[in-house]
Amino acid sequence: MLRVDELTFAHPGQAVPYEFSLVAPAGEVTAVSGTSGSGKSTLLDLLAGFLMPISGVIELDHVNLVPMPPEQRPLSLLLQSESLFEHLSAASNIALGLPRHTPKAEGRQKIAAALSEVGLDSVGDQQAGTLSGGQKQRVALARTLLRARPVLLLDEPFSALDDETRVLIRELVRTLTIRHRWHTVLVSHHADDVETLAGRRYVLRDGRLEAA
Ligand SMILES: Nc1ncnc2c1ncn2[C@@H]1O[C@H](COP(=O)(O)OP(=O)(O)OP(=O)(O)O)[C@@H](O)[C@H]1O
Ligand SMILES: [Mg+2]
């Protein structure tokens, strides 16, 4: 279980701090919605370790994540605009998710398996900059697979996609979350995403997360 308890934080000049509490079980998508500027990305930045809280708890299976630097935290982050290196091939982008010192043959086999799992067998050698938006998000998900981190943070990951692609990628996130027992935290203000994907739902309002 990913557990956030009374996690407080204030941006410079912010009078009343945020205070976040939520639980995100394994194998489920936990949704956080809220109006623009309500603090959703701030919450994810705190979970990812890009921001430090004033006080409070972030625990995964009873292990405290707060003292860990971002690169050591057991999580992956997927944003609205995919963060691929455009001049590298899809496969090379995915390879960035491999642990250092992975033997070459093993790496190649894992990349092929990840490409196949996200339904992209044929584009491994294609330059990332030439892929469609949906294909890029798939490559980013494949990289996440190789990282094999149990928490997946998604910040509006489908918003740049057309409706059809959006549904496909959404299904993929659902399948991967269940199959790999990820604790997936989805930030979205699309009611549709939340309806179809989420187990637990929260709304961020006045700096607090309310169960919805
Ligand atoms: N580095 C910063 N310094 C000061 N204020 C900030 C900083 N980053 C964000 N904020 C403010 O914190 C509030 C929450 O921002 P945040 O990006 O978390 O909102 P959000 O819910 O993700 O919005 P959106 O749906 O538009 O992405 C906003 O009022 C924003 O202006
Ligand atoms: Mg945001």
C-alpha cells in the first residue's frame, strides 16, 4: 500500500499549506482530480521527491520514502508530454529504463518484450521524434516497465491524444497496473478517465484531498 498521511507543503508565498492524505493500493488506479491550480502536480512532485514536504508521511509498504532522493524512490512518472529523447530510437529510449550494467543480450530481450507488451513490436528502430503521440506514450510506458518500479505517477498522460488512442492507452495502463501490481496514481480532470480506470477517487479541494 502507498500511504500518504498529513503531508504538508507550501509554495513560496502560500499562506495556508497543502495537507495531503491518501491511500493507493497495489494493482489499482487511484485517481486525483481537481480544478486547474488546485495542486495536483504539486502532490505528484512531492511523491516523486522533487519537492520536500514540511511534515508528514509518504510510505510504501511501511518504508518511508521522504528521506530518499528522487532517483532512489521506487516510482516512475509519466507526464502529459512524453519525455523521450527525440533523436534516439524507440528501443534506445526504452533502454534508458534498464538498470545499469544489464548484459547486452538480456537488455535486448527485455526491450523486445516491453515493446511487445505495449503493442509496438514494429517501431523499435524508429526515431522517437517520428512517432505519433500515442506511440510515444507507449514507448514511455515500455520504459516504465523496464524500470519495474511499483508506483506509477501519471499527470494528465492522455490529454494530448485523440479519443481512440486515448481509450487504447487507458486500457493499457489498466492492464499493466493489474498485471504488475503497480500502485498507479492518476491525475486527470477528465471525468471519463476517472470513471473507467479508477478504483479509489479523490478530489483536491482547498488544499485537501477528499474521497469522492
Ligand atoms: N514553483 C512554484 N512556486 C510558487 N507557486 C507555485 C509553484 N508551482 C506551482 N505553484 C502554484 O501552486 C498552485 C498549484 O499548482 P499545480 O501545478 O500543482 O496545480 P495543478 O492542480 O496541477 O493544475 P493544472 O490542472 O493546471 O495542471 C498554483 O496556484 C501554482 O501557481
Ligand atoms: Mg498540473
